[in-house]
Amino acid sequence: MTTEHAFEVDGDAIIRLTEREIEVLKLVLEGKSNKEVGVLLCCSKRTIDFHLARVYQKLDVTNRVQAMRRAAHMGIFTLEPFEEQFQGGNGKK
């Protein structure tokens, strides 16, 4: 049985992502390629492509940047680690 996690969007819509979809999304948002994600999760790049296509469809996005913004808006992930990477190198906080 696949475990799904429900996330509320804008107070009314519910989006359900499987644990595997969340895992794939997390690795992709860390900057890993689909092939790298496949190696880490012991599956083919084609399987990762499938999972990512389902995530994009569920989040109603078409690319990784949109997925990152949408996931942060929904509370799936925070952007803090990403923001720290960009702020740390230029002296701004």
C-alpha cells in the first residue's frame, strides 16, 4: 500500500503526494538530475521521469523552479536552506 500525504492549497484544494513523489521532489530541488536521483533511489531515470511528471501534474507546474515555489507555498519544503546558500556567499543576511 502506498502512503500518501495531503497538503492544503489556498485553504480549499487538497493535493496528495506519495512518499516516493516527495522523496523525488526533494532530491530534484536539491539540484540533482533525474539520472542522479535514479541512482540514489535504485531505479531507472525513466521511473524518475514518471514520478516527476506526476508531481508536476499534481502541483500544476511545468518545471523545477515552479515546483520549488509551489512546494514552499504549500509547506512541503521551506526555501531557507536555498536562501542561506545564496546569502552566505555575498555577505548579506
